[in-house]
Amino acid sequence: MSKNKPHKSALSKHEGVSQNETTNRAAISKFLNKRNKDFSSDALANAIVKGDTIALSRAITLVESTNPKHLQKANEVLAKCLPYTNNSIRIGITGVPGVGKSTFIEALGNNIANNSSKLAVLAVDPSSSITKGSILGDKTRMEQLANNPNVYIRPSAAGTSLGGVARKTRESIILCEACGFKYIFVETVGVGQSETVVHSMVDFFLLLKLAGAGDELQGIKRGIIELADAIVINKADGNNFKNAQKAKVEFNRALHLYPPKPNGWVPKVLLTSATESTGIDKVWELIEMYVDQAKKESFFSKKRMEQHTFWLHQTIEDRLKSNFYNNEQVKKALHEQLTAIENNQTTPFAAAQYLLSLVSK
């Protein structure tokens, strides 16, 4: 290496990119238009169905865009991909930071991919509440899994979405299914936000916990246990193994406080060590057992339909909200009303009523 050239570390610090609408549109537009200005929705959908992950990435970027033109094209691609969907097993994985989600996902993912099954990992990184930036380092944390030809990893910024799920994760799942991925992991931020959003888009909801961190009681208080189909106590190795066994007893007691799932399923508690790859096989066996039981009792398809209904209402709400804030008259009046509130000339409630009246005329 030349002495005159500074060494460039892969760990060098970069400022987070703000996810505000203007910056987001500019960055996404640049990516979508680069060297492929005439890439039609038909060509994009056809490439996705043939298993082209580059086309898949481009389509997901379209879906995540806030540009109205990109939204129209994304809807066209989604419509063409729909006949090739609903053929995957969707697994939500959540847990507090430091519980070892990335290591666990890599261990479980390798178990799947090494059996020649295609796996897509939709990893959602937390966004800074100040800069709005995200690290998006999941491919770095799951290096071995990222290099597996049967695996596709897509990191996205959580933004302001509840439960740490990117705004368009639901649509990304559809695109991944059309691309031929049999299994789809949705990794969430897991910082105490509403996990209901995750639960409403997956078939199996897995909760990762730590032993000896006061996590047992906290998990019960937040009510996440009620959503979980399985609880996995990770890092059950070395000096922490005894603590993990005690935690397993506590969580089993907690589970008795909740009624069985609508399909009669009783959540199980398992111990794993992702770093030592112990207990991973049992987790996968449990997931397969759940899916088989759900399909035999028609609960699997019933749950999917309930999720479709939920996302219909959610999409309507999101679209109404987006149309409201993108209205030019509202944009101007919003600034005026905020100034009036600051000067004690009106109340937030009166200001809201006035702004809503602008679009209801």
C-alpha cells in the first residue's frame, strides 16, 4: 500500500441519510433511473418471476419510494406478481437489541438454505429519531448467510413505522414470493414498539429473549408473549446456561396465564445458542410442526385472509394520510396553523379541524 494513500477502513463513520421526503425521492429516483430508464413494469415483473434478484431489489425500491410516479409503477408490478404469491412460509423474528437476532437468523437461515430452499430476509434497521438515518448493516452482521446463493437479504430503514417494520414490508413480501423464495424472515427492530404490525403479516411469530437481564417480567408487561407462537431464549451457553434454564421455567409459567391460540396451539419455550448452533434444529422442527398443524386445520389460510383484511384497511389509512399531507393547500395552511398555535391564537384541535375541512370540501 502506498504511504501517500490513506487507508480506507470498512468501519469508517458516515453520517446517516435523512429519510425526509425530498431526500428520499431524489436518492430513489437516481437509483431507479440509472442505466435503466426504459425498464417497464412488464419487464420488471417478468424478471422477478424468473428469479432475478436485481429486478427484485429494484422493485422493492420502487415500492419504498414516496414518488407518486414510482407508486403507480410499483402497483403495476405488484399486480403482475400477485398470481405467483402466497406460496411461502413467513416468519417474524423480534427481540430487544443485543439479544442476538442477526446471529440467530444466520444460524437458522443456513439451516434452511443448506437444504436447497430459497430464503429471503427482510431486515429492518432502526432509524435515528434525530437524523432519521439508519446503519443498514445486516449484510455485514450476517456475512456467511449473505454469501449463500439461496439467500436474499434486503435491509430497510424502519423510519417511523410501528413495530420497526418498514412502511412497505408487506409489499416486499409479495415480491419475494413471486421471485420464488419459499421462506421469508421479517426481522424487526424490537425496541418496545407495537409488534402487532409484524404479527399481522407473518405465519409464525418468534420472540427472542435473554436470560438474567430482567427480560422475563418486561416481556410479560409488554404483552408481546400473547403474540408469540414460540419463545426462544438465546445465548444459552457457558456460564449463562443455568440462567437460561431458570428463564425457561419462568416463561413457561407466564404462558399458562394466556389462553391457547385460536387454532389450539400452545406456544413453546426453547433454548438456543446461535454462536454454538445448538438448539437451532429444534426451533426449525417446531416451526414446521406449527405450519403443518395450521394447514391441516385450515387455520393457515384463514389467518392469511384476516391479514389481507387488516392490510386493506391499513393501506386505505396510509393513502388517506399521504394524500392529505401532500395536498398543496394543506402544506401551506399547516405552516400557518403551526405558527398560530405557537402564538396561542388557536388550539391544536381547532387547527386540525380547519385543515381537515380543506380537503373535505
